[in-house]
Amino acid sequence: MSRPTADAPDDPTRRLPTPAAAGLPPRAPSRRRATHTTGFWFVAVAFTVLMAFGTAPTPLWPLYEARDHFGATTVTVAYASMVVGAAAAFLGLGHLSDRLGRRRIIVPALLVGIVASVVLMVWRDLPGLIAGRVLNGAGLGLMASTATTYLHDLHHEARPGRAGSVLPGIVATAANLGGLASGPLVAGAAAEWLPTPLVTAQAIFTLAMAVCLALVLCTPETVDRELPAAEPPTRFVLRPGARRAFGAAGALGAFAFAILGLISSLGASVLHGTLHIDSHLMVGLAAFLMFGSAAAAQLVLGRLPLPRVLTVGAVVFPVGLVLCAVALYRPALWLYLVAVSLSGAGSGLLFKGGVERAGSLAEPASRAGVLAVFFVVAYLGMGLPSVLFSIALRHFAVQTAMIGFAAVLSCGAVVSVAVALRDLAPGPGELSVRSAHPS
């Protein structure tokens, strides 16, 4: 029997066949292994916790600023350093789960996350913060590139007769963006009510990741390494004539992530300096609403046809950005919370459309590499615009900078959607658009 070709870690429609799907006898569960059903939820919890760890510093940045005596630009650089680790993991290591196994990637992801949290606790200055964030990004990239497919594999092993079930996709979306949403809320509560919050918040996530590590170690593997090895796939090959469409898809991911990165890195400064809100919990709540709205929009509207998803996103996203600017000119906490919620919902829909479009443009054997490049572009969008925004604050008022930021992102998103919709109709012999990562 030949080994299946490696495919996208984040594409549930193209994952490697599990032993049951390949016609092999099911593995007898070890006494130390959980069932596939239990393992499914173990992985979902681990996915949620590690993603939450990635956004946990959102309400803590003012405390890091005070401790290490740096300003807004350094905050955004420290935040964006996570992108470096995530990009390296996506491009260099994420595809390895197709060969080494899902659990053999998820376990190192949690270990790297634990090391990152320890570094952030014990290395208490700016270099330690940067190093911890790079490691944080590496663990996040490994987890995000593998966990969705692992959930689909485990569900298929547990329920082989329900191949078309939407449960794995729903759980993956909830774990991914739900984790990103819950991290700032947990850290904000720790900063608001617990002593030494910079240490306490990290200790909470260290313990949570350690528990998740023990759970994942008990989860069955779903990739059979005993199958004969295949030729390694080409990393990045698009279908003929798809470069412009892939560029539009990548731009959608970058523009969608830009507002998420801005609120995650500078949201605390905006609330403290412009809205005069000193509550760390409120900073965490704003980020929670933003990421939570992105998840909710995908779950509620994700079954709509792709053109409609993109169209709704292209309308909601600019409206949210405009309201963000208005909330800074007319300081009102309720308006700011509504604005970040709408921005998050719009970004979630744009990102979903972008990742689906990117997956559909790849040659089947290169889907993993194409999606890895897409995620790297999206994560660059999360980091670079925030740094540029912080530089703009040196020369302009925050209200003026936000207007320019909103205008650039809105125009870019609308143009990208227009290009994506124009190229969306498949030509002769093209594959139809297929859903890739649910989030």
C-alpha cells in the first residue's frame, strides 16, 4: 500500500487517511491510551489553552512597559516577535505531522509553550520578553498547523460512519479563536485581582499547558508511520494562472489580522490614554469581544457561499474600523466595545474567505506548503501594521493615526475582496472552491 501524499495540516477535507479509512485494522487501544473520543476533547482543550497563551499579554503590556521602561513602539515589536516564531513553525515544521504523526507535533508545541512561559517568568527584562514571545509563536504555529487535522482524524476514528460531520470543524473554530479570545480575559482578571500579575498570569498558563501535555500524551496517534514513505511533496505550487488570486487571498488574511494585532498590542494603551480606562479586566474584555466575534461570525455565517461570506466581511469590517475611529474622537467605552466587536466579526469572515480561497488554489500535493505561506502572510499582517501604527503615533494624534489606519485597511480589504470575487468563478477544468481551515 502506498503512503498518502502529505497534505495541508489545516485542511480537514484533505487530511491523510487514518488506518480505518485506509482499510487497515483498527489499532487496539493501549491501557495507557484514552479512547479516540476522549482524545478528541483532550486535543480541543490543548488547542484552546495554547492559543489563549498567545494573546494573554494583551492587558499586561502597560505592566511590561512600566517594568522595563519602554514605549508603544517596543510594545508592538515585542508583540510582533511572536510572528517570527509562528512563521518559522508554519514554514519549517508544520507539515511534519503528515510524516511524524499528529501527537508528535502537538506534544512539542505544548513543551515549547511551557518553556516560553518559564522564560517570561524568570527572565525579567526586555530580551527575555522578546525571547519568550518568539518561543510562544513557535509553539502556536506548531499547534495551529496540526490541531485541526488531528481533531478530524480522531473524530473519524471514533465515528467512522460520520465522515461528513461538521463537529470537528466547529470545535476547531471554537478552540482556535475561542482560545485567542479567552487569553486576554484570563490575564486581565489575574492582573486586576491577583498579586504580581506578570508572574501569576504566566504561572496559570504554565500549569494549564502542563495538564494539557499530560492529556495529549494519553491521546492515540492517528498517522501510521509504518506505511511506506512517499516522495516529499513540492512545498509551494499553485494551479496555473492562480498567482493573482492567491495574492488577493493572502491580502485578505493580512488585512483581517491587522486589526486583531493592533488591538492585541496597543489596545491597552488606547483604553488608558484616550478612554481613560485603567481596568486591566476591561482591556481583556475588549480583546475577548474582538476574537469572540470573529469566532461567532465564522460559526454563524460560515456555511454561506464563499462570495457571500466575503461580501458580508467587506461591509462589516470597514464599519467596525470607522466606529473605532469615532470612539476615539468621541470617547465612549460602549462604542469602542461595539467597534472592536464588529471589526473582529468582519476580520473573521475575511480570514475565512481568504484561507478557503488559498486552499482551493493549490495543487493537491502542495496544499500544505501553500497554506503555510498563506498563514505566514496573515501573521505578518498581524505584526507589521501594528509596528507602523506605533511609529505613526510619534507624529500624529491617535485619532488621526486611527483614521489613516482604518482607511488603508478598509480600502485594501475591499479591493482584495473584489479581486477574489472576480477570480472566484472556476474556469474550464478548474477544481471548485473547497473549504480549508474552518477558522
